[in-house]
Amino acid sequence: MPADRAPGFRFKEGKLYVFTEDGVMILETWPVLRAIRKYEGRSWQEFTPTFRVVQPYRPRRAKISPQLELDLGPVAAKLPELSPAQQRKRAFDRFRFSLPRAIAARVEKFQSRQWALLRLFKARAETLEFAQQNPALCFALANFRCFIQASLDDAVGMSACRQRDIAGWLGFPPTEGTARILAKLKPESASVELLDPLRDALQDAGFARTLAHLPELNAGVVAIAANPELRAAVTPKLLHEVAGIPSEKYLADTATLIRDTLRMFFRVNPQRSRPQFQSLARVREMHDDVSVQYLRIEDPSLVAFRFPRPPLRGTTDIVPICTAEELVAEGREQSNCVATYAERVQSRQTFIYRVLKPERATLSIVRGPDGDWRIGELQRRANSGISDLTRHLVQSWLDEHALSA
């Protein structure tokens, strides 16, 4: 979806309307659960939304409007027009309250592809308990089409089977151990993007035993586990540490940090063997050391990168970086290693912006499991922290273009 103009939202008569620059989507609430969309010049088609449709309800603080004292008595001031973010929140809140309470409470913890879960819960009520027992495996079953070719009836029939059999049907190792490992993954961390590569990683019995000894799993651990290069660079001790970091439920920041550190390390030290990290502190220490060395060298491969169009146009104070040359200049000006992100920008995994006000900073945005763009990193010069005001303003800018609840 082009993101030059903010989407619009409305909930009316049991239907959620989402208006985008190139079309409209209509999501009919429980118990119908029918989703259709139409692009300009095309006919209506059914589809399965992947963006988030249910979020925990957070009441907005009411602002008391001033009153005008006239001869005719107090008259309420005109209410301000809702911003796109406020419009989105109101529409999705109404959609949430149109669902059965127990259904909404179970679905809201997942970050993406909730529509498939709603359809599974409607088809077989017992799957609601399954989602509590093993959120990740239930999520994979609901989104079975991302793993195997089958029908909803097939998935509903499998939901009555043992968890190890469900895992095997989806292509995971068909063992009790696999089911127990998946049960450790919190619903906030469950996504197709993580579960699909984890399915391959679990074929390694030795590594599966390592995961089995962790108290819990999150997006950070799975992102490391699913990447052979990262997996070879860490110890079980570091995985234990990542498993306990609350923010790693949502974004795999440690995996990104290790990947960037290794890329710079081999560019600076091409003849050395791969390091192995036992702690997050050691990763950060090496990252800081090699980034200083990396900034001193010229990387001729950067000139070959061609960046795609940024997904968000930006503002006068948040300016997209559109070329490799601009990326290198940003890294030098801000004394950071953002130049190492060239490959990720070219592959559309992340995009970089220059933040000019209220303070100078470098911003990276990454696509979350729900399909919306999120703050990846936001730091001032030399990777120093930014103010709450700057973070709030950047987040508000992203919220204006969000599609998910």
C-alpha cells in the first residue's frame, strides 16, 4: 500500500471499513467473519487480513472542553476533528467490542494474522483453550496455509489431535519435545516470519535440546535460533539472557545487533575466525570497538547498492535517506555504523531517516509482524539516547500511517 496518504477507518453496522490510497477493505465482525477488498478498477475479492485487528483496550483520557459563557447559558465548544490515528483507534475499539469478550481477550495478545485465529475459534470453540495452552502452535495451525497446502476443514480436524501430531502436520518435528518448545513461545512473539525458519532449526536435535533448557522463548531467541550464522556465534548463556529481556518479545534487537557486529567484524578482520559471544555486554563491547574501525575505512561495495523508494514520505523534520552515499554521510556525521545497513535497506528490511528536530538523531524503521512500520533504532550522535519528546514525535508520525489496530 502506498503510504503517502494516511489510511481512513470507520466501523458501522457490524463492519470495519479501511480506506487506503488504492482501495477499500471491509471486515464483517463475529460471527460472519467475512473480509473483502476492492482495488480501483477491480472487482470485490475475499481475502485473509494479515494486519492486526484486535488490540487491548486502552481508554483515551478525556479532555474537558472549555465552555463559552453567554447570555443563553453555557455552550460546549466544538469538538476537534479526529486525527487519522484517533480515527483508527475508535474504529478498531468498536470492532473489538463487537467480538465475544473471551475471544477478544485471547486474540489481542497476538501481534499479527489474528483474522485466521478468529476463524479457527469460530470453527471449533475448543481451540480457544488450545491457544492458551500452546499459543505458538495454535497460531501456526490457524495460519496453516503459510506452512502447508490444506483446507480449513483439515486444520479444524487436526485441532482435536495431540499437539505433537499437529506439529508434525505443519512440518515441525512430530515430537512431544517440539510441542513443549513451542509452548514456551509467548503469543506476542508468535509470527509466521519466526515460526517458519524455527521449523527448520528444530530439525537439529542438538539445538532443539538447547532450546528445551531455556525457561521461555521470545522473538529475540527465535530470530537467533533460526539463523545458522547467528546460532553459531552465541552460547546457551547468551540465549538465556535474551530470553529474559521483555522487549525481545516484540522485536529481535539482539539478533540485529549480532548480525551488524559480525558484518563489521569480518569487514575489518577478513582473516579472523567467527567470534562467539557469551553475553550481551560482550556483543555491545565488540560492536562499539569494530564500529570505530569500520568508520575509518572506505567500503567500495557500498556504491553498488540501489535503494528502493522509502515506504513513508517523511516530513520537514524526518527526512528519508535515499542513496548509499547519503547513508555513508549520515554515519560519518552521527558517528554510528548506519552504513552497514545498506544491504538491509536494499532488501527492504529496514529504512533510514534523518531526524532534525526536536533533536538531531538517526532513525531506522522496520516492518513489524502486523505489517506496520515500527521504530527499529532511534539514537543521537555516537548512539547516545534520545529524549522522550523525540521518541513521541517519531512514534506519532508512524501512527498516522499505521494500518493495524
